[in-house]
Amino acid sequence: MQGLRKKSRYHIIKPLDIIFFFPLLFLFLKTQEEGKKVEIFVDGKIKYIYNLNDNRTFEVEGRLGNSIIEIKEGKVRMKYSPCPDKLCMKTGYIKNRGESIICVPNRVVIRIRGDDIDGITE
């Protein structure tokens, strides 16, 4: 009877899996906190910092021309960009700390952060 049952090499959860998995889960959940501020960088230099609760639409001059950024109801998006592929516009709205929208051709970066500065997103 014992010859019919083979021991499986694969375990569902190993002790090392738990040690590895929980810190990753913690980091993932920590970055899912809603942000408080939005930072706008042009050519790698910070140009603007706004609260995410401030509803506004404004223009930022980049290398290719003016990008239009919209902050609305606690989230932000790139409403218009003069770049050729428009990937930054396709990102849509972001609102969680650590998220960003990057327009490489126009050299404009939108980044969400919390009230405090932390080592992960900075």
C-alpha cells in the first residue's frame, strides 16, 4: 500500500516562502495608500507641488511644448501632451503614493507622494 503513495516534492507553502512573501505584501500594501501631494518635474527639476485636493488644470512647458495636467477629486492625469505616442495620456488618473506618469519625450514627470517623505518613494 505504501508503494502506491508517493511523497510530493512540492509543498504548498514553505517556511522560507512566508519569510519572503510577507515583506513584499507589506511593501505592496504600503504603496497603495492614497497620496496627499503631487510633484511636477520638468527636465529633472521640481517645478510645482500641489495638494491632490486642489481641483485645477494647468500647463507645464516641456521640451516639445506645453503639457496640460489636471488635478481632480484627489487624482491627477496628463490631459494633453505634445509627445508623439501619447503614452503618458493613456496612463489615465493616478492617486496612490509612489505612482507616477512619465512623459519621456517632453521630459515631464508627475509623481504622487504622501505628506511625509519616505525612503521608498524618494
